[in-house]
Amino acid sequence: MTEQTSSAGAAPATMPADLQVLQMALAPLVTQALYVAAKLGIADLLTEGGRTTAELAAATDTDERSLYRVLRALASVGVFTETEQRTFENTPASDTLKTDALNSTRYFVMFMGEEPHWRNIGHTMFSVKTGLPAWEHVHGEPCFPYIFNTNKELGEIFNRAMISFSHQDIAPVMNAYDFSTTGTLADVAGGYGHLLAAVLKKHPAMKGVLFELPQLVDRARAFMESNGVANRVEFVAGDFVKEIPVQADVYMLKHIIHDWYDDTNQTILRNIRRYMPDDGRVLIIDSVIPTGNEPHLKKVLDIEMLIAPGGVERTAEEFETLLNNSGFRLSRIIPTASPNSIIEAVKA
């Protein structure tokens, strides 16, 4: 692998400036190549070892020459490796595209590459001009109603992507935060409750509350039952911008606050505050964006927040302002081994 082709996402400092920019401009083609591989399940097909593109094309009902060109491009950036002519094997990077990988990226890649989402990216200029999410401009309705109600197939891909993200956060959050003194832990908009279930399993005396949309509660209950903790969980269905009638010692908001601008988040946080005890705590599990030119994954994901749900990745100062305006006080920010931190807040 030459120095100039070692990475599609972060060009080496020694690469000429014009080639760096050209490489960045070509990044959407890498995204679509990743999408094709993820959608076709290529990494799963290579679980037992190398296969030729003829075999892979037959298994995926694709054109062999075209599939080879896509896999060759991905191998040039470290996703798959061509071990013999037209024969590919997995690499550590392509291993994450396996469906059952603990750190699976398959469904996130699929969500990013699906046509409705891809079309939205093409309207980034609309968001920059107006400050509004492009999603409603493109699809005629906001992001979450679209993916959960109008296009449920895309919504299922999104749900699976979020489950993968949950798995990646569970160990870092549990290693960074001491839940041992928590009597009741509430997971607000926690999906199926992967993080909540993991904490409950570690602390057998703890009780849990899962607050979610009505259409997700049944699946969440089934998930908790499969983990043997459903008997310690209260399931509350509702809409967090209307009311969160939950009493707990600690409230978790994982990957929620970044989906919304401050006005909606102030409503969510005040709805929590209304029922929480005076000594309760709120844990916002999101990225804290560093200032300056320091590279950070979520600085790029922030463009997704801009154009899709209409949210924002925040700096420490922005979190503090949001909390102050919602009746809370920032008590501390705890880094984790993942790109996310734990922002702990108490009543002001």
C-alpha cells in the first residue's frame, strides 16, 4: 500500500494539498462502496475464509466484474484484502461489517447509504442556507416520523444501527461511571434498553425504568425478558416532549440530546426535572466536541445532525448553557473509552 492510498478518510500529512482535497471529494464513492458491501453481506460471506468474486457474485446475484471493482476499491483503503487475483478475505475493518460482530458497523453503513438518506445529503446546502434540517425539505416530513412511520424498512435499519452503537457504548460507560449506589435507574428514550439491561445485570439489587414510544415498548419488554431482568423493569410508554412521568435516582439520556436543538432539549430536561427527586442525577451520554482544529469523529457526524434530525453535537460550554437554561447544574464531565462522554447534571 502506497503512502498516497493509505486512507480514504484521513490523508497523510505528507500528501500534497490538492490530492488531499481530491481524496476527500471522492469519499462519497467510498461510502457507497461500503454500502454495497454491507447491503450484500460480503463480510458475512467471507467468515470462513477467502472467496473469489465469481463465487461472491453468484451468492449475491451481482455482476462479477462490477463487484470486483467495488471490492478492489475497498481493499485499497483497508476494507477487505485481495490475497490472490480476484480472491478476497476479511480484514479487521471489514470484520466490523459482519452482522453479528460486537462492534458491527453494518447497519450504520447501510443507513448512511440507503437512497432516502443519500438524497438528503445532497441538500446540505439547504440546511446551511436556512439553518433547518434538510430532511423535511426533501421528504415532506421530519426525520423521525419518516423513518418510524412512513418508511419502516429504513426505520428498522436505523434501529439496528442504534443497537450497534449501544453495544459499543455499554462497556465504556459502565467502566467510567459508578452505578453501585443507584437504587432506580431510568433509561429515557433508551430503545430496547441495551445499556439499562447491562447495568441491571451487573447490579442485581437495582431497579430500572424504561421510557419509550408506545411502538417500541413491546420489543423492549421482550429484550429485557431475554436478558432475565424484565421483573425489575417498569415500562412506561410516552412522548418525552409532552411528559416523562418517571421517578428515579438516575436518568440516562444516551444519544438523545444531540438529536435536537436547545428548545426541544429544554422541554425534555424540564419534563425529567418535574418528577426527579432533589438529589437525583441526569446523565447525558453524548460526545463533547473539543474546540479548535483537533480531529474528532463527531465533528463530521455533526453535519448529519444538521441535515437530518435538526440537532447538534455540543461543546462543554454549550452543554453547560443548555443545562443552566433547563433548571440544572453541570456537575462534571466524565470521558469514556468511546467517542462519547458522560455529562452529569443535578438540579440547580
